[in-house]
Amino acid sequence: MKISETISLQQALQAQKALRDAAGLEEERFPIAEFVGMISDEIEQLRRQGKTDEEIAAVIEEGSAVKVTAQEISAHYASPERRHGSHE
């Protein structure tokens, strides 16, 4: 694979799983606050499309085994400044 190629999220997760398995490590787990911070780019885009935090929570629950509330999304959402740092 060339350095300039990109990898999908699925490929990254498979690589991480292989490394953790080889190292004898358990599956990585995240607190809700950290998870919401990780998906804040996607939350931002859905909010821009007019989705509420309740609707976003429903999308998460319908698409995965993850249960997160609108209140948790609101409380732990990481703003673009927090995710990407200040550009000043």
C-alpha cells in the first residue's frame, strides 16, 4: 500500500484488533464521554443538517449496540475548537 492511500475505519479497526490480539490485550472500551468526543465530527454534521441530539441518539442506537442519551451527547460533545485546537 502506498503511503498516500487511505484506509477505511473498518480496516483501521481490524488492524487494531489484530495488534491487541497479538499483544494479548482485551478489547478496548471507552467511557460514554470519550465516545461522544470521538464522534463529535459526525454529531456536528448531523446538527448542521437539522438533526436534534435526540435524533442523533436514535441513529446511534438503531445502527449499533451503543446506548447514548441526548443529554450525554449534549454534555460530552467536543466543539471543533476542542477537537482541532485553536488556529490563532
